[in-house]
Amino acid sequence: MHRFFILLAMLAALTPVASAQADSRDETVRFRPGATSERYSDAIDGYDAVNYYLDARAGQHMSVAFEKTASTCYFNILTPSGDETLYDGSAGSDVYSGMLQESGKYRVVVYLMRASARRGANCRFSIDFAIWD
């Protein structure tokens, strides 16, 4: 009987544990004809993230304004090359505005900080995008 419990314990140790998986959603930001700004609203839970993609040209201005229900919910902006973070929301404010240096598809990622994600926190948010010459 003792061997049975040892064998059972060994099998349990070898069984993979289910881990939290992030659900990353992609959205392409589209402006209505003639508009230079657009608002999106959504929600994330735990390790979820939303990737917003915007096409822009070097020399244009972009602004992102973020309203959120959780203090540990942030956004980052990545350059079209993906090699550089243009803006890190966890180190700044909930508003970004600047002139773009590269042409291409910018990615804005909305996410929860890891400690909050681990606890299964959630965040409802609205995010405003604007691009103009």
C-alpha cells in the first residue's frame, strides 16, 4: 500500500500543471472618413492584452489618451520596427503625444502589471487615438 502512494505521488509530480495563458487580441485602428481621432473601449483580465495597430508616417503627430478602472493597467507604444518602445506607460502618465520618427505600423499594447495579472485582476478602459499632420 505504501508503494501505491509513492507511485501516486510520483505520477502527480510528473503531471503538467495548467498555467495561466494570456489572451492577446489584435485590433486595427480605423478612423472614420475625414476624422483624425477614434475611441475604443474594451476590458482585459489577468494576463490578457490588447494590441492596437495604427498606420502612420514619419513627421505626423500621434496622441494616445487612456482612461482605466485599475491603477495597474497601462499601455506601451512600440515602433514599426518593433525594436524600440516609443512610450512606456508604466513609467509615465496616461497620455502620450509626440511627433513620429518612422513610417509604418505602430503597436499600442494595453496590459496589466504582472502582479495584478497573477491575481486575476481586471481593467475596463477607453483609449483615444489621434494622428494628424
